[in-house]
Amino acid sequence: MAQFDFSIVTTGEFRGWLVSGFLLSLRLTCITWILSLPIATAIALCRLSSVAMLRGAGAVFVEGIRNIPLLVHLLFWYFAMPELLPETARTWLYDHGAESICAVIALTFYTSSYMAEDIRSGIRAVPATQLEAARALGFGYLASMRRVVLPQAVRIVVPPLISQTLNLWKNTSITTVIGTAELMYQAQRVETASFRGVETFGVTTLAYLSVSLVITALALWFHHRFPVRAT
Amino acid sequence: MRSTSHLVIAYAFLWIAVAPLARADQLADIKHKGELVCGVLATDEPMSFVDPQTRTIIGYEVDLCKAVARKIGVTATLKQVAVAARIPELQQGRVDILGATLTHTREREAVIAFSLTTFVTGQKVMVRRDSGITTPAQLAGKKVVTVRGGTQEPNIRKAVPTVDVVTFETAPQALVALQQHKAAGFVNDEVSLFDAYSKLGPAQKDYVILPQNISTEVVALGLRKDEPALKAAVDGALRDLETSGEAEKLFFKWFGPGTRLQYQTRAFHIDSDRLAN
Amino acid sequence: MIDLLKTYGLYFLVGQFPQGPLGGLALTILLGLAALLLALPLGILLALARLSRRRLLRWPVTAVIYVVRGTPLLMVIFWAYFFLPVLTGQKTGQVTTMLAALVLFNGAYLAEVVRAGIQGIPRGQTEAARSLGLGYALTLRRIVLPQALRNMLPSLVNQFVTTLKETSLGYIIGLQEVAFIASQVNSQVLVHPVAVYGTLALTFFALCFGLSRVAYALEKRLARRPLELPVLLS
């Protein structure tokens, strides 16, 4: 077994590559998260609505997206979808970092469909009497949701959402297939240039684990601090 | 159920009882196995690619591998490898030899060995005609695409330090990106570029391959280090092909006037594994 | 579109077989199935370790599970790629690498599913078995696990769906599964990316949605039939 020399990846040019990849992975995660949450809530409410067409649309959205792997979503949004855009939109897209934009679009659709299901389960876990009472008091559907049901659903919904955030963080690694220069992409680049697989992937794994453990710790803390109350 | 415990034991055996192979001479191993496992890209026409009709892998390097195997006295087994995975696959022993458009560089000599040079080409850039780019230097600040894990990215960065490079898993994938206007240029060795260009058909008028080389690529078969017997056998086989004229025939079969590439002459001989500089 | 299917349909379905290794949709399904079948015993072992009373067993296994679940699957694939030949002394191919990575990754996830399944069996079952003189292993094998696995069946089918989707990551190590082949077809055809990638998406959808419906039907059926009393003597 050759000697392991970690300084190759912790100093100099290669470190710069890995750090820039790590920062982009974080940016992708944050932007996707911020975009996914409102979309997911809207889809969840659609699926719980009394309007059959909204329910159907929500179901189609969720089932259609969840049953297709993220890799295929990425390939589709980057290689197929832009061809359908008009010329000006397409040129604008390509001049402004298409790889990252398409990555965020694919990740947002994918993550929001999973989050929608978790939010829906959370809302359903709130006793129906809460909604009925709110409606009886004269609140409209949306107002009841906003003021009575959703706040109670939050406590139930947060743990699965944190777990989806963990999945999102790990899923950013797949965006390497459309050339997004995030951590996994940079790790492959460093490995090719340095011939040092173990050191490169060791450091990269630690980078991914560091954020994963923070997210997991957050979940455990939340569970400890805000346990789900029996009603 | 007794059969369950038998199943468990058999299962355990499956996982444990694989003895590490004794460290023997690789050439002897190959002869013993009766097969030479050749790592090929299968996505790089005409070096190695999949014929859609027959769904087999064919190409210049495929033929070279088969000829080398024949001379050693074994059969050639082809195995597709990704560009970025070529060297690890060879080092891990998953393939015996690499015929994967592998450039012979000094950096790589530290980790693997090379056979006699089998092909000499240059790396060039293919651009869209309407971009008005006529030299690689004009790519400064612009975006180019290429395949991941090869010498293309370092070479274009050396030639044009401010260029923005995006890499993809396979060269055809990068070409799709160029055609979709996602980048100003596509970097690859000139053979692959000529091949891609010829496949464009009527769209050829929209593209031009810049004549300047950003580097010279000396392509050879890749071998594991410290296997002198295998290297001698492979080099011997290649020399035989050269002296018998078969090597030249193979060149013209895949690159000659009757093909899309239309090279009129062969500018090299298969006789040396020394690097120029 | 029809021409596309006619020319490349067979390649999409089975890859280069028989002129080469099996690929395409056939490889995706077989790889997913093999991965799940091998991951299940691993998941059971890990779950039992996590439920064990011995700290020496519980803590390392819990740590390993957290590490595997905190790492992207792609990373696990690259590790399998580098370490598998060293570990087994065997030269491993892409399919084996992918299989090993999937088994490890899904084993860690299944450990949680199995643990929940085992903990969902009423304590009365275990107590009755122990009071009848059955040892730990026998209780597990004859009483707890059969019931747990039966209840877990819908979750297992859902995990199969997830595994099928995960095989698509083989694309990145050049495995000739269905997404890789679709991309190769696209690079040859060039002018119909929406048709090619759309077909790929629809294929996965049909496969995964169909299977998740099976899981749903299973769940309904299991809820209807009452728990059968386990047979101790057979």
C-alpha cells in the first residue's frame, strides 16, 4: 500500500478546487430548500383540497416526479428542456450558468415532491376537529390552514423535513452529471490530476459527513426539545 | 428448517472464501486464463465505439488489442471503461491492458507504463462558425466543454488560462452540449473531432475545427507498471504488426481515404515508446 | 419517434447482450433485484445488532449506519470502486462494484426498516415464545422475523423502487444501465433529446409507479387479513 499523503488535497490548488465545490454544494442546497418549501406546501394543500382537479394535479405532480430518478431529471432539464425554449430564453440561460440553474430546477422539483408528501402527512395528523372548529368560527379554508392547522402540523412535519434536507444535501452530488462544478465534480477533477483516490475521496467524504452530521444533530435536538405531544 | 442453516453457511462462504490471487507474473496469468482483458472507451469513434447494428464494440484500438491478444496466443475480451476511470481500472487489475485513447504523458508514467506509441494526434477545438472565433486564444473568458478525466481540460487551461471549462462523463455528451449552444468550443483530439464533424451532415457548415493544436497527443496502450514480460510481449506484437504492414492497413481501415476522416497518409510509425520532450 | 424505438429499442432494453455484457433496462431490473435480495440479510443483521443489549455491538453498528446514511450514494460507489478489489483480492467489474455499493447503502437503510418492523411485533409474542423454552435465536427465526418480514413487505417493495432508481447512478462509472444507454443514443441521434430522455423518464415512471401500486395493494391486503398465529411446530 502506497503512503498516504493528505497534504496534496489539503493545501494548494487542489484544496481551492475542493473548497469551491463544497461552497457550491452548500449554495445549491440552500437555494433549493428555500424554493422547495413553498412549492411543497402548495402541493400538499392541493392534495388535501376538496376540489377534485386540484387533488388530481397534486397527485400527478408527486407521483410523476418521485418515480423518476434524480439523474434522469437532471439529464432531462439540462439536455432536453432547453431545446424547447425560445432562442432568447435559451441564450440567456446558457450565458448565466445553465449547469447550476438546471441543477436547481431539477433538485427543486424532486425535493418539493418528497417534502409535499411529508407535509401532507403532517397536516393529516392534526385532528380534523381543529379544522372544523376553525371553519365553524368563520375562518376560510386558507385562513384556517394558516392560523390553526399548519402551526400545529409544523411540529410533526419538521423531523421528516430535516431528513429530506439531508437527502437534498446528498443529492447535490448527483448534479455532477450535467457538469455542475460542485464538490463531487471537483473531487473527480482532483483525483484525475493527482492520481490519489483515497486521499481525495477521504477528504470529500469527511466534507459531506460534516454537514450530514450537523443536520442529523439538528433533527435529534428538535426531537428532544419539541417532542410530539399526544393530543 | 435445516436447509436455511445450509443456506446461511453457503452465503457466508460466498462472502469470505475468496482467496486473494497470488502475486504472479501478469503475462503468465493472462496465458493461464487464456484471455486478455482490454479496457476500451466504446464511445470514441473510430478508436473504439459501439456499432448500433450489431451492438458490438469495434474500432482501431479494438483491432490492435485483438491483434496483440492473437500474437500472445489468447483471446481478447473487451471491457468498456469510462474516461475518468481508465487508469484506476488498470491499476486495480480489472483490465489487463488499456486501449482507451490514452495519452502517454510524463505525469502518467509515475503510475502506469505505456506500450509503443500507436497513434499520434493533436488536440484541437471545434467552434461554431457564427462565434467568429478563429484561434484558441479568442476563447479567453468563454466556456468550452470536453470530456472528464482526460488531458483535454488541463491542456486547454494551459493554452488559454482564463477559459471556463465544463466537463461531462463522455465526449458525445459534451458534443451535445456544444450543439445545444451551451458552450463556445468543444475540445478533443483531432481524430474524434474530425469524426464528430463528419457525422454532423448538413450542419457541418455551422462548425469549424480550429487548425491550431493546443497540444500533441501521443496515444499508446496502457499497461501496469513493473510487468516487463507483458510489456515485451505487447511491444513485440506491435512491432510485428508494423513490420508486416498490418499496422498501416489497420490505420487506413479506420482513418484512411475510404472513411469519414480521410487521412491520406500516416504521419507516424509504431516503433518507439519515448516521449519527445 | 417510432423509428427511434425501432432502431434503438433492443439496445435500450438489453444493451449489448448477447454480443456483450447485459445492459439497459434488463440490467437495471436485475441489478435492483439482486441488490435488494442481498441487502435484506445485511439489513436484518444490522437491525439485530442495533437492538442487541451488548453495547460493544450496538455502538459501532449504529456509528456505521449513521456514516453510511450521511454519505451520498455516489461517494459509496466510488469507495466500493477503490476498496473492493483490495478487500476481496478479486478483480471486480462495474456490476459487482455497483452491487456492493447498493447492498451496503440499502442494508443500512433496511436496518432501520427491519428494526421498526421487529419493534412493531407485540411483546407478547416474544414473551410467549421464551416462556415455552425457545432460545433467543429460535424465537427470532421462527416467531419474530417471519411476522416482521410479512408486515414489512410493502416497505420492502418501496425500497425496491428506490433501489431501481439508485441503479441509474451507475451511469457515472460507465455502467451500461438504461440511463447511460439513453445518453449514448441521444449523442448518436442528437436532434431528438426530448423524445429520448422523455422515453427514459416514462420507462422509469411505468416501472416504479407500477411497483408502488403493488406495494399499496399489498398494504391493503395485509391490513385486511388478521394476524395468523405462528406455528411453533412444523
